[in-house]
Amino acid sequence: MWFILFNLSTFQLNICYVGNDSIMKNQILKVEALEKYYGDFHALKGVDMEVNAGEIFGLLGPNGAGKTTMLRMLVGLIRPNSGKVTFFGKHSLQELGKVLPRIGCIIEEPKFYPYLSGLTNLKIAGKYFPNKISDERINDMIELVGLKGRERDKVSTYSQGMRQRLGIAQAMLNDPDLIFLDEPTNGLDPKGIIELRQLIMRLKKEFGKTVIISSHILSEIEEMADSMAIINKGVCVSQGSVAELLSENIVTVSVETDDQAAAEVILTSLDFKPKKDQNALVFQAELEAIPNVVQKLINADRKIYRLDHKRKLEDYFLKLTAA
Ligand code: ATP
């Protein structure tokens, strides 16, 4: 049995259920040709997406790309105009009742009663689940998200990062298989971002959760995600394993030689645009161009102390979303 409770006073979504379906080993979510119109505006234009169990999946895209729209559809907050969704290898969007019990989510930002403690907020949220959420479970989740010692303080005294972590504790209360986090690091300071990132990684590594994170913070996805989809203007422009996508084509090359001024002249003559970055010259190049660069530097009697390259998600993302 399941139900969705939308608390008007806090604008908070609670998804509740008791169930014991076993987890499909591989594909946990498949989205096919999903479309969404808001009036005449075509917000999602036939998006396909596949997420495997146990991975962190990054849903990446610039502002207004359609990420929140996608997540809202997947938890039943809004309906798609067309398309097909399969959860856990067998359940459709029409069977959300069987699916929601296995999902935890923070869509947009977590909302709490600010004048109540974190602990009381979790106890209240726990009551909306048909199955009993034990005090022990609540305490375990407080511990997991690093709020032990602050759980009796009012949420109004919490930092943004603490509220996000409390949101994750709430999303974890019913031990879901799949967790949706919509822009979880929005508004966090660098320390908060690191803490949240570590927590999300633990959800995957220690608890085997599948986590789908929407973000426009590229480095975030690059560091955390196993797979990703890039959405731009309602279209999925790229999808796959982060490692594989980042290994394609254009790379950022960093080179250190005995004479950087001379090396810069050579690189410029090869039509690269080298920039100084501490001791290195950094430039974009196709992977296949690197041997020629090395050859030209050697021909010019330059000593190469270091040359490495990295496929930067930022470059890739900008390239795909430039249009
Ligand atoms: P952001 O990173 O800024 O949150 P997003 O990728 O989550 O963006 P969405 O919030 O899904 O994007 O919005 C996608 C597009 O749909 C945007 O152009 C937005 O203005 C539009 N949109 C979203 N919700 C509605 C709505 N209720 N009515 C009309 N248009 C909407």
C-alpha cells in the first residue's frame, strides 16, 4: 500500500508505502520517449534514459533544460504527455503505487517545520509511512547524515547543508532502493558541498542505493557519477558512462617544458591557444593531435618534463549545450 502526501503548510512531498519487492540486479529505471508540454511549451521532447542499479546517475543540464520536469514526472507529481517509463525492470508509470515505496526523493529543496527540531521533523515524516519507522531507524539516519548532537535543535538554526542532509535522512527513512535528489548542492558552501558529496557516495557504497542527481554543477557530476545524461532544451544530447564520455575526442592538455615561452610559440604555430597555468601551458586538442605536439616540441629541442591530458566534463558539456 502506498500514498503520496503533499503537506500544504510546508509544501513538502511525502511518499509512503510498505513493500518487499526484490531489487532487479541491473536496470532500475528506463525512460523512453518521454514528452512534456506546459501549455504550448514543449519542455521535454522525447527523452530516453537508462539507469542501472547501484550507480550514481547524473542528470545534467543548464537552467531550464528540463531536469526538474523529468524528476517530477518520475515521482508522479506531474504527468507526461507521452512516453514510457519502466521502474525496476517491470513497473510502469501507471503502477507508481508499486514503485513509490521503493523511492526516496528530494525534489527542489527539502522543506521542514523550522520551529521544530530535526528529530521531531523526522518523527513527523516517519508517521506518514504506513509501515512503522522505528526510533532506532530515525536515530541511525541522523547518525548517517552527521546530525548527531544537533538533532534536538530547531531546524531554523540549521545551515543550508544541514537541512539538505536532514532531507537525505528523511528520504532514507523507508530504506528506498532508488533516491532522486534535485540539485542537492544548490546554495551550499564548499564545505557543505563536500559533506553532501561524501554522504551521497556513502549511500551508494555502503547502502547499495541507486542515486539520481540532477545538477548544473558539472564538476559535481564528474566527481560523483558513474553515468550521466545531458539534457539541453528538453532533448537528451548525450548519455553514457562518465568515464567513457569523458574519454572522447577533445582533451585538455597540460605541458611543462624547459622553455615555456618557446613552447608557447610552437603550440600557437600549430593553431592551439595555450594559456599559462602555474608552470604549465594548458590548451584544448584532439587526442590524436598529441603525438604531433610532442614531436614538434622535440624537433625544436625542447625538453618535455610533463605532458598529460584530461577529458573535462565542462568542455564536453559546453560543447553539447552551446546551441
Ligand atoms: P533549473 O536547473 O533552472 O532548475 P531545470 O532543468 O530543472 O532548470 P525545469 O524546471 O524542468 O528545468 O524547466 C524546464 C522548462 O519548463 C523551463 O523553460 C521552465 O520555465 C518550464 N517550466 C517548468 N515548469 C513549468 C510550469 N509549471 N509551467 C510552465 N513552464 C514550466
